Amino acid sequence: MSELKISNRLSEKLLEARRIVFFTGAGISAESGIATFRGDGGIWNKFKPEELANFSAFMKNPDLVWEWYQYRRQIVYDTQPNAAHYAITEFEKFYTVTVVTQNVDNLHTRAGNTTVHELHGNIEKNYCISCKKRFDYQQFESGGGSPKCTCGGLIRPDIVWFGEYLPQEAFTAAEEAAKNCDILFSIGTSGVVYPAAGIPMLAHRMKRYTVEINVNSTEMSYIFDENYTGKAGQILPDILEFVKKNK
């Protein structure tokens, strides 16, 4: 335990709260060993995203884009949820918990969370661009190039690429959760990717209690009622321990 000092105000809010939203970004997955896209050594630093993460690039060179996502999938397959993911799952014993994530790694679901809204898709899901047939959680061999559906269409990752809209159903559900929560925790996110970053801003505008947990301050730090600097895998278990003892 990091012996976190929880403020009196957050303590009160935790005891009163019924609904909590956890809004997560790449930082929480970084604690599992998945490189952040915008941090030092991140995957984006190794590739030009505009060359890979857009539909035009996929149509121009589907084999290259597909193999890059196969590489990323293998990283996810070899990764396990960390203490922060499991702590969020345990919060469900005390609250109605909604996870809104910008991550595509499926770690929240693997950790056991019940309600997860994936704003940028899920790297373990795929679909045919022609007939829309799903190929979710299916293993594809690396080195074989971009696979094709039985209809002949290309199969693409169900990821929100640059220039594409967020999945409307997930985004609407995320907005509703932010509007109606008692506390929103923003965890491991830089707060620069919109429209996803508008979720904690919405909670702030609705005067919900907002808490940021991050290893560094961010461009959004000023909107939060409280800021805790450090790793979510250390801070969240401490907050959970307080809840276990007092709620």
C-alpha cells in the first residue's frame, strides 16, 4: 500500500455515493506493460499513425495495417490486468460502476468489470467491411496478410481510426453515465483526445465530483475537484481499502 491520504471531502463523497464512473486512458494499461501512444517509448513513436490508423491506409495496404494490428494484439494477449483494473472491479461490490475507456485492449472486461463502454473500439473484435459479419475474439495467424470474409470483403479491426466517428451507442451511454454519476475518476489519460475527453468535462459541468489520478498533471487537471499524482495501481487499492472499511 502507498498509504494514500484521502481527503475528508473525497471520504465523504465515497460514503454518500451510489454511482461511480471510471474514465480510463492509456496510463492504466501502461502499468500492465502496454506502451502508451503518446508517452516515451509509446507505440505511436515507432510508427506514423497517419500511415496506419486510417481507412485509406488500410485500403491502400491492408496487409501492412493488418500485421501492425496483429503485433498489437499479441502484446495484448501477453498482458494481464493490473491492480488498478482489479480494484475497479471490486468497487462493483459497493457501487453501481460504469467504466468508460479510451483503451482498446479489453483489459477491463478481462478483469471482470460488468459495464464497459469502449469509446475507441476493441482490438479483439473485427468485422467485414463489405457485409459487416463479425469476427470477434477470433485468432488470426500472423504473417498471412489481411484475411478475407467468406463474401470476399476485407476484415478490419473494430477500432476507431483517425477520421472516423466514435460508436454512437457507447458514447451516448458514456455521456449518460457522466451526467448521472456521483463521482467520476479520470485515470491515466492525457485529456487531449476529443470527443472522448469531453466525458470528464461533462461531469464537471454537471457539478459531479471529479477526481484525477495520473502520474503527471495534464491539460485537464484544472477541472477536477481533486488530483492524486501517482500510479493508479497503488492509489485505487488504497481508496478501495477505505471503502471496504467504512461503507
